[in-house]
Amino acid sequence: MLDQTDMDILKELSKNSRLTMKALGEKVHLTGQAVANRVLKLEEDGVIEAYTISIDWRTQKTIQTFMQLYTRSLHHEPLLSFLHQKEEIKNLFKISGEGCYMAEGHFSSHDELDQFLTELTNYANYKLSIAVKRLIHQ
């Protein structure tokens, strides 16, 4: 069970995962060693899975898309294999409700997006949404 200090550590690391343990400790009112021990425990318990970066895709002139995918068959492996091979797909979620999967993709041009969608139709139907502006980022 996470206590408030653990939650504070996670909040600070989600803002900046490059903080030193000393700086993180100062933010959550612990010594550097105490916070390092807590971070290690959070890693060992699987709460912290990875340290990563957040890219502002607008600076890369990409088109950010969200695709709700509807499979035509009960065998999803061909679709999943196709998506795993595509570097444009950044996130893939199995969802409940309408659709089977939600994929987030980043494409450098409308032509690249069109080519991807043409290939995708061999595996699934889709509803496409294009992100216009990010309103919240945590």
C-alpha cells in the first residue's frame, strides 16, 4: 500500500525523472538515502516500471492520431503482429466498450498516414481521430 510520501515521490518523478535523490528528498522532506530506499522499494514492487521521457510531438512536425480498432475475426494475432511491427504506433490498449483496441500513432505526413491506414484495412476496421491540441499533460 502506498502512503502519502510514496505518492509525493511518484508525483515528483513523473514531473522530472532525472532528479537526484538528494533533490527528490528535499522535495518530499526526506534525506537522499531515505528517498533512495523508497524509490528502490517502489521499483522492486513494480510500482515504478520505467523511467522515460515525454516528447512534444509538435516539435517533430508529426500528426498524432488515435485509432479505435474493430477486428473482423476472432483471431487478433495478425493485427497485433502488424501493429507491433509499426514504429509509428506508440501505444496500444485493449479496450472495453465499442471497439477492441485503441492505438496511438504518430505520422510524419498525411501520405504516411494514408499508407498505414491502407495496410491496416487488411486486418481491421477503424475510426480515426487526429489530435489538435494537448490540454492536459501529467
